[in-house]
Amino acid sequence: MKTKIRLKKKILKNLGLRVKYFRNLKGISQEALAFQIGVDRTYIGAIEQGSRSPSIYCLFIIANALDITLNELVDITIEK
């Protein structure tokens, strides 16, 4: 059970880093991205910190707002 929890945390942390990377690459603030996709800024911050697990729909909307594909956004590697 602990292994699954650790894996989930790693996945969410790496996903958050991807969102932050592409957001910074595009020069968009958390607030601007949140406004663009219709969520609160704190939700974007929580995703980037790895403390929220966004739905596939939310990830799709984020990817579109960042002008990248969903595949690019979720292309993460987890080291074991």
C-alpha cells in the first residue's frame, strides 16, 4: 500500500513540474492560466506542487491553454 502511495506522489509531483515548466516556457502566470481555463489560481499552484490530482479533462484544458498536446504534458518518467 505504501508503495502505491509513494508512486502516486511521484507521478503527481512530476506532472506538476511539467505543468510549471510549460507554463513558465510560455511566460504565463498561474493566475493567467487559471483564468484562461476557469479555475482558481490556488488550484494551479496545488497541481504544480503535486498536491492535487487533476482530471484528464482538466489536463486536456491545461494542455490546450499552453498550446501543447496532452501527450507532451503527461510525458513523465518515474525513477524506481
